[in-house]
Amino acid sequence: QVEWLVLVDDNDQEIGADTRENCHKGMGRRHRAFVVFLFDDDGKVLLQRRSMKKKLWPAYWDVSVTSHVYKGETYEQAGIRRSGQELNVDVKKLERVLDYIYWAKFGDYSENEFCVLLIGKLEGAARPNPDEIMETKYVSMKELSEDMSKNPESYTPWFKIAFEKYAQKSHR
């Protein structure tokens, strides 16, 4: 089944569509994506370790949920959809916090994304989809900051950017 992604310019204006494969080949094509930080009642964020089945950045630590926005879908709707698919949780509401553009190469592929950071509350226990996630853990933002400083190579590039921008925004 072909997955179609929304192509955008640097200002998130829709300029077309292309397949997931084409969007990630070579230098990649700029498309809509999102990352989600889900927090528990103690304010800890859920991290996932990407499955070995992932073509890009397998076994790297990542945000709670991440994926692409489909045509006709808002960033928030996409985040709620993927929370169910990746973690088998029912997220009621996500808040858009910030956005950024980034490009990162991985072998013959690249991420070239207009990315939106969404945050929300985790309702109930996560039951990760093993095709997507090999492991999860909850950490405080302080613990995450310390580990990211010590082991930056363990984290996906989009996670490092989102975390840095979120930390800057939170300290204003």
C-alpha cells in the first residue's frame, strides 16, 4: 500500500504530494511531519526506542510518537491517530507548541521535514506496537537533557531539535 505525504514549502504551504519512499530518497522532499511529547501524571515524558524494522534510525531513542500528516488532516489529528497506532493509547487532545524545518541524512535516505511539536497527556498505559517500537521508558526533562548531552548519538535528529527548542521555549 502506497503512503502519500503532503509536500510543503518552508512556510508549510501545501505544494503537492508524493510517496513516502520518494519523500525520503536521496536528499528527500520537504513534507509535513510531527513529533509528540506525551507526559504522565508525574510530568515525565514517554520515550520510545525505534524498532529494528525501521528503515531510518532503527534502535535510536525517539519522541513519544512521530509520523507524517496526511492530506486533509491537521497536525493534531495526525498525532492522535499515530498515538493509537504506535502506542495503543487514546490521546484526547494535543497542543501545538512550535514548529521547525530540518534535514538529516541516513545512508541513501533523508528526512526533509516541516515538523510540528505537539504535547499532550498520556491517558493509561502504553502498549507499544512491536513493529514500531522495541522499548519505552519515562524520564524527567532533566534526566533527558543530561542523557542527550552525554549520548547525543543515541537520539534521532528530529528529537534533539524538538527537545532543544522546547527547552528554550519553556525557560522563557
